Amino acid sequence: MKNPIIYIAILLSILALSSCSTEPFESAPLEAKNAAQEALKTYKILANEDFQAHGFTSESELQAASLGAGISIHYMNIPNLSLHNLTKDPEELINDGDEWMFEVLGSGGVKSSITVQNTNGSWKVTEMGNSEISQSISEVKNKHMAENELEQDAYRVVRIPGMYLYWVSYKEKAKNYFIHVSDRVDLGQAKNKVQSAKDVISDIFQSVKDFKSAIEEP
């Protein structure tokens, strides 16, 4: 009879390799979360004037809202994208915005978000609210996370300012993947669809170039 210890060792090695195939990003800095937690107090005051517009059914639900998970925000710049060589690594285009988006949780899940940015060593609020995109990002991320048994730090958000394009991004075996967070029929994008970052950039490349040309017209 062959030694079962050898087979156990091989199995453990395979499991170890598979668990390392997805590369985690950094976790939210404590200072960022503290800034968002402090901003939540202000958010509750401002949102109280029209709590329904922020996704809450009552004032009491709003006041009981809590801060949820944070996800880092990265950017792709339109001018750089329009000049990009499609044979190159998409990671060259993705810039860390030193920003974190934190979920605002009410009964039933994510209602909106609070985004903070590190500016000269100090974390400042840049956005509060954004119910629709916050809920969509959370829904897409959580669905993929559950289906693939991944952790929160496996994901980041990538966006293109001006074009209202967002993706939930992750890395697997050093390759970038984008998950579409909304349906964009004009760009052939479907919510929850996973594509390589290279394919996504190839798909939107002409639209980005046309958009850049349009905003540069006198």
C-alpha cells in the first residue's frame, strides 16, 4: 500500500497554490475608517432632511445606520487611456486615488456610501450619498465574493471620471479582471459580467477616444 502521507502532502500543496491565486489588495487604513465614521454623524444630519432619497424608510432607520466595509478607489484617466497601447499591461493605466469608499448600512443592506481621501496626510470627506452606485458596487462585489469564496480585500473599485464608468476589480495569477457594476448597452457591458481588464479597455477604447475628442472641441 502506498504511503497516504504523500498524497495528503500533495493535496495540501494544491490547496495552498489555489488559495494564493487571487492577490489581495491593501486593507482600509484605520485613519480612513475613523474619518468615515466621524463623517457618518454629519451624513445623518444632512440626510435627515430627505431620508427617503437616501434609501431609508424612516428617520429612526437613518439614525441607526452604521458604517460597513471599505473598498479602495482607483482611477483610469481619459487622456492616458486614449493614448494607450492595447498590447501593454492595463495596470499601467490604473492609478491609486488614495481614496476609500465605505458602505453606509441600514436595515436590508447598503443604502449609500461615504468616501474619504488622503490629502497631505489628512483624511477628508470627498463624497457622501451616491446610493445607486454604492448599492450596485456592493451587490456585485458581494455576489462574486460569495460565489468564489474570496475576502473583502480581494477587491478594489476602478472608475473613469467623466464617463460614469465603474468596475469592481480583482487580480488572479497576476492578471487584472473587471466586473461590470451596471448594464451599459451602448458599450456592450452587462452587470456582473467578468472580463479581463485588457478586454474591457479594448471594448471601450474607441468610445474613450471619441469622448476625449468631444470634450476638447472648442
